[in-house]
Amino acid sequence: MKHIFFAIITAAGLMLAACTNTIKVGIDKNSIQDGTTTETAAANVEGGAKKEATAAEILSKKEVPVLCYHQIRDWKASDSKRAHDDIMPPAKFAAHMKMLADSGYHTILPDQLYDYLNNGATLPEKPIMITFDDTDLDQYTVGAKELKKHGFKGVYFIMTVSIGRPRYMSKAQIRELSDEGHVIASHTWNHKNFAQFTDEDWEIQIDKPNKTLEAITGKKVEYFAYPYGVFKAANLPKLKEHGFKAAFILSTKRDENYPMYTIRRIIDPGNYTARNLYNSINKSFK
């Protein structure tokens, strides 16, 4: 009888140990060491990954200022007044970057913006994003140089048809920008209007350019800027299917269903003073 009793006690002890081990499976001991309680860790295991934010939640967040630049050069007599919006004289660009630094702005990159909008991540005080479209060489020779003076990082939306052509960046220069911590992103193959995409254009304008840029930088391309800032609502879901986490328009209204794929930017016009830009930022992003 004693043998049976001890056998029952031993079996019960083994079952208890087994249950205890089962409960501990999946809890990262590092999460406990860094201050996360056992209960919190277990809840994370049970609850799984955090869900993506809804469109309404994204739209309710305060917008982060995003600036857009094209050419950074002095005006020519042949430039039209309209062209002055997209052509920023180098001296003015330098003054605008200094104003941002002196005003306490901190540049952020797309992953930070995505995590803020989608996951509620914290951003630095007075965040701002600086972006460049179209692959122009002066964005490397002038733009990157000025950013570096202030410890800023930028986003370069590359039109791949232009790579290596006169007045445009080379593969080596694009790789250097990436290696220095700037983000290289997509701006199609040859600047075709996104609203006019055909089925074939998803490979020509999106997939092939992405592969080209990824081969240059060794990094995944996850962000996109629409040529002319124009988008087509019906095509927005396809951007996620093709690997993009977010996309950028210009100053038009965001899409209510896909705000992550219609993040607003404003152009910093070439005739703006630094004060004009400061006022525009505060007026445009609420």
C-alpha cells in the first residue's frame, strides 16, 4: 500500500513540474530582465502581435511635416515662374535647413513615421521629414551636404530611368547616400502618372525599379512617392501587395480609407524665405 501511495505522489509531482514548464514556454527571459513582468510577457504571448491601426486612428493623429524638394540650383533666365516652385537656389536651401535646425526640428525617416502612425511610437520633439524627388545630382552634391551640416537625414525618391545620366545621380552616389543613413525609396521607372497605370506598369514602374534600387543599396524598398503627387484610390491597395508600407502624395487631401498610402507633403518653393517656410509648416500640418 505504501508503494502505491508513493507512486501516486511521485506522479503528481511530475505532472506539476510538466504543467509549470508548459506555462513558461514562450516567455522571453530577456523581457523579464528588462523590466517586463511575467504576467505581461505571458499576456503578450497569448495576445499575439499588435494589430495595425485603423484608418480612423491614423487620421486622428497629428500630422508630421514632410517637405519635398526637386532641383537645388540657381535659377536660369529660361526658367519659368512656375518652375521656380520646384527649383531651390542653393543659398536659400542652406538658409532653410539652418532655420529648421535653429528652430529645434529633428529629421525622422519613414520607418519612424510608420511606427508612429501605425503603432503609436514616440517621435523626437518637433519631428520633420525632408524628401527629394527625381534623382537630380544636386540633391547629392548640395542637398546631402547641407543636411550633414545639421545632422539631418533625408529620403530620396529615385526615378530609376535617370540613374547614371548627365545631371542625375549615379549608382555609387545612391549607394553612398544609403550607407550614410539616408533612405532610398521609389519614384517609378520614368515618372509615369500613377493614376494612368496599366496592369503591365506594376512590373515596369514598380517591381523592376524596386529590384534595381535594392541591388544598389542592399536594402528593401518599402516607400513610394507618386509622380506629380497624383494617386488613384482604386490602385492604393495594390501598393501593399507590392511590398510598400506607406506612400507619399503632395498637399492634396488624404484618402480616408488608405491614409498610410496618402501621407501629405508640401513643396518648399524656391521663392520662399526661411520665415515663409516656417509659417507654411505650421499652417499646413495640424
